[in-house]
Amino acid sequence: MKKTIEVTDIVLTLNYQFERFFTSQIDAYQTSKKPDYSISCEIVDSLTMPNDTPAKTTATQRLFKNAQGQTLYAFYHGKLAHRIHLSVDKKHYTISLSKQAYDNLDEVEYVLTGMVFFDLAYRHEVIALHASAVVYNDTVTLLSAPSGTGKTTLAKRVLKKYQDAFILNDDKPLLYKKDTHIYITGSPWSGSEGINQNKQYPLNRIIFLKQGMTNKIDEMHTTEKVIELMRNLYRPKTINQLDIVEPLLDYLLKNIDIVRYYCLNDDTAIDSIKMYF
């Protein structure tokens, strides 16, 4: 399947193999504009790593660079599992998935195309934060936390209390600065539940969630805010990429209300934060 989509101001062609995770998510982002980038995914029987010396080596990855661009090889459970090639002009990504390494190729395709897009977004000063983006009164409150903490559950409690509220993106909403505001937008990559909309709203505040013995709001020092942001945002692979979004993060810290919320996993959790919506 090959579709041209626009997310924020990034226009790209997405060539994917499986409909399962994209069926209800991608059509809202389609555009007739000419693409500047492409992300293509292919399924191969197996992968072979080159004999050249890697530019970078980790426990599970090998990065190679040559005149054609750069290629990342990754291992999964000891098997050479996927390859991501970026062209030398940094406009075209090709993802190759090995049949021998993965049983859930459709899910892996969805995750890796999202990771590649988020890397591309960094170059446009757009960042993805692990959060549920709840829209109410035309502004966004981000409920951010690692998986399993209960952000989606709390977001649904907000929707139950406020009839006009809705979720813009339930996994990795995108943040970007335009003029003097930070905006949040959806994308086709929105987690297993696939909750997202192709709309943009100004950011009101960020609430970092923690499981607690009671419901309690804590103010945060700047250092604590930075730690939580770095823990929950999709982090760039290089320092240079982090430098690109540093002005956005700095503006975020200075202009957006950021708090920590210790909460119970029950209906009382919404009562202590209703003033934030």
C-alpha cells in the first residue's frame, strides 16, 4: 500500500505492507501535495550484514556508513531482524524486515515506521511525547507516563466527566512551536488502540502521572521537569538532533505549566485534577 500523507508540515510517501494498524488511522492524513520524503517497508526472507567495519556498534545494533547513506542493522533474540537504510540526502528511508526473526511483522512494521517518522520529525523541530493528549475547551492537556501507569485509563475518566472532551492521540502526540504557542497534533502512529485525529490545538499543560497511595498534585523543579521530559519523549539518536529541538524544549519549560500527579487507579483520580481541564 502506498499513500502520501501530511503530518504537521511534513509531507511523505508511506509504502507499507500490512493494513492492520493503518486501516483506520492513515486516511485522515492523506494529501495530494508533492512529497519531500519517503518511508518504505519491505519483507525479506533473511538479512546479511556487510563485512565492513561498523561506524558504531552496540549490543543489539550495527551502524554502517558509505557513499549511499547509512544503514542500521538490528538484532532481536539473537537473530538479524531488521535493517533501516537512510539515503545520503536524508530523504528516503527503507525498512527491511526479516521473516526469520519476527512472527508479528505487521506490528513491527507499524512500530518501526513510527520510529523512523519521529526521527524525521526531529529535523523539523517536532517532538513526540509518550502521552495521552486530551482536548477540552479547545486546548490540550497531556497526561504523560510510561506504559502501564494508567494514562489512558485516566484520559477515559476525563472523557466520561466532560462530554465535550476527546483524545487527540493516545500514544505519541506531536509537539511543535508556531509563533508564540506550542501546538499538539495527532499522527497515524497512536498505539494499540489507534485513537488519533488529524487536528491541532494549543498546549495547555503537561501532567506527569505516577501511581500513588492517594491523589496528590506536586509542583516540580526545572531539573525534575527535564528528567521527566527526557524519560517520556521519543529521544533522538544523536546529540545533533537533540540540539535541533533544544530551543523547543527550553520554550516548553519556560512557558508551559508542568506538574506531577500521584493518583489512585479509581474514579476519584479525576476529582483532584478537574481544575486543570
